[in-house]
Amino acid sequence: MQQPYWQVGYPTEYRALDEQHQEIDEKIGALEALLSGPESARAAALIADFRNTLEEHFLLEQRVMTTCKYPGLSHHVDVHDFIIRNVEVVTQMFSGEAMVGARARIVAHLQESLREDVAVDAAFKEFLDRRVGISALRA
Ligand SMILES: [Fe+2]
Ligand SMILES: [Fe+2]
């Protein structure tokens, strides 16, 4: 398993968002462990839970970005939408006949989802760093 993204560095330094990144990464790890075993029904539930957590995270980010009048919001929402579509592909992979050979690809897809979000979040962090008085958001 790769090094967790939240250990590499917090992309926003905004506690609520960074804790969600950590939670998302931990869910990928739990799913990876589960996909190695026979409990496929529980794995399907974990994928659904992962998607819900990701959507909640994206909504919180977008609310914060709206509050901050972040100029990159529209692009960021596009990336979030792309990531959710990617997770839908993963869900279909899992429920399809090809699931047995797709376990490693499922985990790789979910890790890529988080990596893509963290990458665009870095631009938001740069924006926050340039703002005066934004540190109150990071409590
Ligand atoms: Fe994020
Ligand atoms: Fe994001």
C-alpha cells in the first residue's frame, strides 16, 4: 500500500478538510484489506460509504471555497464531478462479472480519486496562503 496522502502533507491546512482527506484515505485502506478476502458484500457497502464520504467532503470544500470567494471554484467543482464519475465506474467494476480480476484496479481508481482531489486542493491552499486573515478558517 502506498504512503497515505495525509501523511505526505496536508493540502489545505484547514483542519476539517484535512481530517476528511485522512478519513477517505483510511477507507481506501480498509477496502483494500477487505478486497483481499471473501467478504464481497461488505466491500460493496464500503465502496458506497466511500462515495458518500467523498461527496460530503466535496460539498464542505465547495462551501468553504464559496465563502472565501475562491476564483478557482468552477474548475474545482468540475474536477470533483469528474472524480465522482470515476467512482461510479469503480462501483460498476465491482458489481460486474469482471470483479475478480479487478480488485487491484478498484483500489488504484479510488486512490487516484483522492490524489486528484488533493492535487486541486493544493491550488486552493495557495489561494488561502495569499489571503490576509484567512487563518481563522483553519481553527
Ligand atoms: Fe479535498
Ligand atoms: Fe477538492
